[in-house]
Amino acid sequence: MEKKKLTGVQIGFTVLFLLLGILCVIYGITVYLVNSGSRFYMVWFGLAVCMWILSAFTYFRVFSKIPKPLLIILIVIVTLCVAFFAFVEARILKHFHDNGPEGLDYIIVLGAQMRDSGPSLVLQFRLDTAIEYLENNPDTICIVSGGQGRNESAPEADGMKKYLLEHGISKERIMVENQSSNTIENILYSKKLINSEEASIGIVTNNFHVYRGLALARKQGLATTYGISAPSTATYLPNNMLREFVGVMKDTLLGNMSFKSLK
């Protein structure tokens, strides 16, 4: 029996999935070269493999051989997963431009990678945003929060304090929390330095991270909490948004945060 030729649509999807896989590999390498200390870049190589499998399935007409009821079930499951992913990403995007009110009692600057030469670009964005807020609000106290990662020579908070001092923030306004290793610990350990349950607090972090930072803070009892959004680099935003989705799922399953904590 003569093998049927691929339709134009099938050829189009075969090529599309093939190219998407190649793009995932290129992007994964790009993220890897940042040397952030995270292995999350491996997700992009995994996505590339998935794209190539879909390309092969399309080329060899595997989908046409799947029983129709099962195919419908698979389509429904994939649609629901995509819709849920979009729902979470929308909640993250909602807080991209949070500025926080004037006159907060404290701001907590969440840590990120500190290099021997100084803060990484992600962390510098956070610190520069904190400096701007502190200059405009002279009575606000700043808590810098972050321990020492496996690829760091010193605790992040120590380097963060040094950066703030170099940019004119007085040492009397800086408190240091240098034991935490993740965002939930940033919140929990910083909370111990705050001497009032009624204090108003700003969470300073990059735009893609504000939603989770706020949700974690609210869950841990910091009710009067606001987001203060710092910029991020557009090139790495897809990686950060995908990573945040995973982070939100993890912290929700562990009970560290709740979708109900933020509207």
C-alpha cells in the first residue's frame, strides 16, 4: 500500500515543533551561560526533547492512530493544563508594577546571587529600587535578606549591605539577615528582626517575583505588606516566569502560600 503524503498542515506542524525544539536548546544555553548557580536551565533542554517528540509524532501520523475518545481526553487535559498555567502567570503579571505606599516602616530586600565583583544584575535591580525608596522615605528601615549559596563566597546580605553603604544609605538604617537559603526563609528570618506586629512592610524584589514574595509574607502573618517591584532583564524573563510558576506550585503544595492570600 502506498504511503500517504503528509498534508500541508502536518508538514507545517512537523517543522514548527522541530524549530521550537532548536530554539529551546539555544535559550537553555543562553540561560546556562549566565552562571546563576541554578540548574533550572535544564528545563529548556527537556522542553526541546518534548518538541522533537511532537515533531516525530506529527511526521509519522501517530496522533491519527490514537483512538478518538482517548485523543479527546488528552486534548482536554492539555487544554486544562495550559489554562491553569495561564491563570497562575496572570496573577504573577498582575504585580509587575507594584510600588508600595510611601512611609513604610520597613522594606525587606530579598536576596539573589552575589558575585565576588558585586551583586548580580538581578540583585542590583532590587538594591537600586530599595535605594530609591529609602532616599524618598528617610524613616524607613531596610532589611537585607540572603544567606550564602553554594556558588557564593559570602552571604548575600553582607554584600547587599556593602552596596547600600556605598550608595549613601546609613548603617543605622540597615538590618542584616544572612542565614536564609530561599524565599520562605527570607520572610521568616526577616520577620524576627521586626519588633512590631503592626509594622508596615514592603517586599522589594524583581517584578516576576513580587507575587510569590507577597503571598509568602501574607501567609506568614505579615498582614500589612506591599510589593515594591524592581525591573528585570527581558532576555531572561521567559525563564524567570516559568521558574516562578514552578516556585508558586511548590510553595502552595508545601503550605507556604495560598492563592487566597492575594487577590
